[in-house]
Amino acid sequence: MAAAKVSEEIEAWCPTCKTTKWQIVVALVDGKPAKLECIGCHRQHGPRRPRAERREAPAPSRAAPPPAVDLDALLAGREGSARPYSPRTTYAPNDVIRHPSFGVGLVVAAPAPQRIEVQFRTAHKMLAHGQDEPARPQLSRPPRRPEVEAPDADDEPRPFTRRRT
């Protein structure tokens, strides 16, 4: 942003209005706007560049790209011995599995205790494995209540009275 003066109007991004609008400079630090007030919504905020300017550089990817694997060479002659995939079965790296949706794949890594990375011909997937059946809680009947004597038939019920407040 160019050098500005307090109470001068400049065009900047308003995070509340989510558009570029005219803003009034409220505070300066080293000759640059430090706080702006939107003319449209009258909210104060720090200076922001328009989104088009902020997205010049692509954001770094958090996930590392999957390792390059020559799947055909590693699966040569092993497709017949592929084990059917089940989340309850435990797999190790270099195991060949047959998934019902993705087809034959090779277990590349096991990054977590119950996760495996599998390279299929069409995609690289993270799947669950080694998940045993959850333990069912052992339910038991609660203890019996003590027997309560039933009221005698000779006892007359108390008449209903309405309380007035």
C-alpha cells in the first residue's frame, strides 16, 4: 500500500464485506496504514490486500507427494497371490491386496498403527487395517427391587383436591 495520511480514503480489502471497498485510514505505523475503517460496514481492521493479489504464490502442500513406485514391476507375477482387503486384517509393506473398488494394489508404507498407504494403478490411498471388532459391553440385569406391599382394596383413594394459587 502506498504512503497515506490519517483520515485519507484508500481502496483495500474488507474482511467483513468480503470485497474491495473504500477504507478510511485510522492509524499509521512507519507511514503505512496500520488500521482501516470500512466505509460500508464501519468495522475497523488491519490492512489487507485484495484476494487476487494474495493468491499469487500457490500455498505449499501439507501432504508429501506419494513416493514414485513402478507398480507394474512390483506386481509382476504377484497379482494371483493378492489377499482380499479387509479393515480387520493386518498388512505389512510390500503386501499385495485386492480392494473391491480400487482393484489390485501394493502396500507402500504403514505410517500409523492402524493405517496403511496403498498404491493402486489409478490412485494412492490411505486405508485402515488391523482394526479388531470392538468389544461388546457385558450387560447384566440390574438387581431385583424389594417387594412392595400393594394397597388393600378396602382403602379408599384420597379425593382429588385442586389447589388454588
